[in-house]
Amino acid sequence: MIREKMMGDFGKTTAANWPGAARAAVSAGLFPACANPRCRSGWMHILRRRETPVFEGGWCCSPACTAVCVEAAIRREMDGRGTAMDSHHHRIPLGLTMLQQGWITLSELRAALAAQKAAGGGKLGAWLVRKQGVSEELVTRALGLQWGCPVLGMEFHAPEGLTSLVPRFFIDAFGALPLRVAAGKILYLGFEDRLDPALALAIERMTGLRVECGLVRESQFRPAHTHMLEARFPSVELIEAGTEPALTTALANAVERFRPIEARLVRVHDCFWLRMWMGPQQGPIPELGSIRDLIGSTCS
Ligand SMILES: [Zn+2]
């Protein structure tokens, strides 16, 4: 009964709170129940005198129970594998979209396609801008139509204040750019020419913020992206494990080593992202020094 009541409390995390807020609000005086449903320590765990680690809102009474909880999270993340990114978009080619909108002429499209072919590649949009004098803004708008997303502006971009939301590794590897947080609830995430819904979903689950994706004009995106990569990010540890059980052990060991007051695990493509909060947070953007990220992957 006590466990059920507490689980109910854990579930109240809202987007406005940092992920550990609900747990921190659990009233004192109740004996915490171990998050491992198969925990065998019974009432003995009260003697363990440890309040952390907390993993995904659940207190883990022993290293063995931490390992069980981390393993269950990894299995859960593996179950969804291949669905988020594989949703195939039947997108009308960029050139055709622009033609339909009346933004380019057929001869401009033909010339750009010929230039692309002669060069052996390159983005069609870039050829339209470079060789046909088509405005970059129109190319980005057409990409937005293709992806069904807005074109986002870069006003007031202050990357230094956003680096604790997404690990630098993901910003670099997946070409995403956190733009701003609105009303403490919505994170605007910019991309150059294609969205990454899997990454957006992972960030949403990790931060509790709603993530709105959009495209940013290439000439604005590139320098801002470079600028952001030069900013200071929270500490991150990259782990490459030989097997999945080895990865589970490495992540569970990290949770035991740092004893966070909250931790979460999500999958981003082939990576597992473990985030640990070392202290309570004041707002939706974590304090730089109070979180630790681990990004793990397996060779298999
Ligand atoms: Zn336990």
C-alpha cells in the first residue's frame, strides 16, 4: 500500500518541474520502498542508511537493486528500438515543392539539378541558392513544408545558458541546436535541413520540457552551431561496452558511484543517455555543475 501511494506521488512530475521534484516532495516520515519490485531485503533496507541513489523516481536500497532498475530501463529502451527513426516520411522532393509554390521556375530547377549532377552531389537547395540566385529563406521555407515544421529564427540566441539541456556529443553528432526555452516549458530545437524526431523525443523525456522542432536557415545555423559547441557543457563520460550486460553494469556502477538524487535513462539512436542530478534544481534548465551525463553504446 505504501509503495503504491508513493509511486503515485512519483508520477506527478510535470513539465514545469525538474524530473526529481516530485520525488523530493515525497513527505518525510514514510519508510521508502525500494524501487526494485523483486527486492529481497525487506525491512532490512531501513538499516542501510542511504537515501540515494534515486533512479527514475525510485529509491534503490542496494547496488544489486540499482543494477536491476538500470537493467529494466535498458530493456525498456531497447523495446522501442527502430520505431522512432524508421517512421518513413514520404516527402515531396524539395525541387518539386518549390516549383509547386511558384518559388522557382522549371528552368531554374533543371539547371540546379544539372549542376548537382555535374558536381556529383551537394544539396539541391544549396545549388539553387548558389547557381540560380534563389533566396536561402525560400529554400528553408520549402524544407519546412516538407517536414511539416516551422522555420525558427535565431533572435536572442544565448547558447551558454542552454548547454545543460543536451549533451555536447548529441549537438555535434546529430546536428541539433537548442535555441531557447519559452515560458519555462517549451524548448525550441533547431535543425539545418532535416529533423531528428528520435533525438527530440529523448530530450523531451529527459528534461520534462516540450520540444518543438523547426528548421533554421543554413547561414544562421552554421555559425550558431559552431558557437554553441565552443561553450562550456556539463561533464560527460562516454562508455563503449562490448556487450549489453557490460553496459548495464557500467551504467549501474556510475549510479552507485555518484549516488544522484535523481537519474534517468533514455535511448538516442544507438546511444544510451544516462543523466544524473546531484542536487535539487531551481528551474527547468539544470545548473551546469549539478548534473552528470553518461553516454553509453555497445559495439554489437
Ligand atoms: Zn532493494
